[in-house]
Amino acid sequence: MWKYTYYLFRDLSPGVKRFIATESLFGIGAGIFSLILNLHLLDLGFSKGAIGQITSLGALTIGLTSLPVGLIVQRVGRKRMLVIGMLLSFISLVVFGLGTSRAAVTAAQLIWSLGVTAIVNSEIQLIFQYCKSKKEETNAYSLLFAVFTLFTGIGTLLGGFLPNWIQGSTTVYQYAFFAAAGCFALSAILRGILLPAPDQATNEGQEVQKEDAKGAAGGRQKKRHAVYFLLALSLLIFNSGFTYGLLSPFLNVILKFRFDMNDDTISGLLALSGFFFFIGSIIMPYFIEKLGSRRSFIVLFLYNILIVALMAVAIPAAPFAILLLLRGTGFTMLNNIIDSESMSAVAEEDRNLFAGMRTVSRSVGNTIASYWAGYILAGDHYLLPFVLTAVATLLGFIGYTWFIQGMLERRGKSDPARREPAEA
């Protein structure tokens, strides 16, 4: 498998390699931020309910601004929008480190959300634009996310130690925000310099899609089918955002209060979980190569339902930690296949629109779930989010099986390289 991964990276287009190589600093900064934010807010005196409100406000902002940003991307350009988003994220981290009031923290969250919106509405389309084929798109996405999750784990580990090394004045986490901000700033500069302009990319798959689009432009019926397809994919991604928002933003809080863990233990466990995210991302192309898209979806949905249901049981910290690591791999693989297969199935000329719809759908799901989870945790119900996540994942599986599976397969028939492997 590792030899397979080596050949995948070796055969990537130059622009894709540069994109992936500059992902490390981005991941480190995101890892530090993800660990320290809730702990910093708790030390500032914010309640768990208030933290849930702030988190959901950020997700709501992403949802409301994604479609306008998707339109702006067409004028500004994907690369430039990506760099702008990373610089906004840098500014937000500085504000998080300096501010102590509810107003300052809310402003920082809004700036962060705008930065994330700019990033997620440009990065996948940009790296896909550097690809030569649809198959390379899936491989590029998996390897990009593998690097991101590996270095996010490193950042999470650093986030546990930095407060001990460089303690701030408002809370012990203050200066860690500035370290994360530096990572974002340097990553933005490197990407601005090293990434090729999109018009230098040769996307063979893009040319095929343009020809298909011309052939499909003959009538409104086909256009309506394309809209239905984008809406169906958006519903699947809404479910993905909902299951993320119930648990992922609050894992550090759950570990702190459900198992009475200290910050170093939490950072170590979440960093190790990040390594399992990395493993999931690395094996994703190999997994699809062996099982095909349809079987991969089915196996990963069922795996995630089982693991998160077991995490809802009242168990000691050690078996819970093992399940958390196993979920990290499966959850990453499921979300990767949803994102990569969805974007790859969409025609190039519809990708900016779909990126906006995707972000809106994920953000709305994340907003609802985060707001709800904040109140659940405020009542000290540390098992219920896992029960709800298992149920939501089951509903997502039902929706995929009934509505989306057939649509993806019909789209895949136009590309022989992406067809399912023959039945044994």
C-alpha cells in the first residue's frame, strides 16, 4: 500500500505537488487552533452554552457567505481567493489572542469564518484544476487531506505543550494563538509565490467535461437534471456537516469533563487521532481502487455507524480512546470520499457553484449540530452527542442508498477509469 502511495505522489502534476507540499504549515496552525480555542474560552469564563453559540455563529456565517464568495471567486480567481482566505485566518487568530470580551471573540470568530469560507470555496477546485484526469483528482484530494491531517495532529500536539512553554497573560493559551497565526501567514506567502497560476494548468479531465457540457446544453431538461444532482449531493454533505458539528468541535471538552483528562493528555490523544486521520486519507485511493466507489461508501457508512454507537456506551477512558482513534480513520475516509467523489462528478463549469452549495450545506448542518451540542454539553450529557451522531449517520446512509448512489454511478459511466471493479 505504501509503495502504491509513493507512485501516486510521484505521478502527480507539478501544481498538485506544490499545493500538497505547502499544506503542512496550514495543518499545524489549524491543529493548534482547534485544540486551544475552547479551552481558552473556558479559561476566559465563557460557559459551554456560550461556546456552542459562538461555534454555531461561525458555521452560520460560513453558510450565509459561501454562495456570494463562490460568485466572487469567478472574478477574483481561485488562487488569489485561497491566499486571501489564509490571510484572513491569520488576522482572526491574532484577534483571538488579543481579545477577551464576548464582542472581541465574536469578531474573531466572524473573521475566521470569512477566511475559512474563502479557503473552502477555492482550494478543491484549484487543486483539481491542476490535475490531468478525474482519477488524479481523487488521488490529489486524498493525499492533500493526508498531509493536512498529519500536520494537524502535530499542531494539536504542539497546542498541548505551547501553553506550558510560552504562557500568555490573559490565559495560558494566548501566545499559542500567535504561533498558529504565524503558520497561517507563512503558508499564505508560500502559496502565493509557489503555486502556478490556474491558467497554466492543463486539466485534461476539464476538457472532457467541457465537451460533455456542450453536448448537454441542448435542452432545459438536462440542465434541470444537473441542478437536481447538485441538490442531492448538497443534502449528503449537509448530513456530513451535521455529524461533524455534533462531536468534532467539542471532543476536547468531552474528554476534559467526561473522563477528567488534563490538557497534555487531551492534546496527545487528539494528536494521535490526527495520525489516524492521516492513515485514513493515505489508504483512501487504495481502498477505492480495490472496492470501487459504491462498495467503499457502503462499508464506510456502516463502519462509522458501528464505531460511534459503541462510543455512546458508558465505558472507561482506555477503550473509548481506542474507539476514538478507529473512528478517526473511518470518519476521515467517509468524508474524503463524499467530498472528492462529489466534486469530481460535477462538471468543471459548475464547480464554483457547487463549492458554494457544498459549503452552505455543510455549514447549515454544522451550525444546527454545534448549537444543539453546546446545550447538550451544558447539561452534562456527554453520551447523547454520540447517540445522535450514530442516528444521523444512519440517515445519511439511507439517503445515499436511495437517492445518490445511482446518480453517482450514472455520472461515473462516462469515465471508464472510475467505473466499479468487476464483481468477483
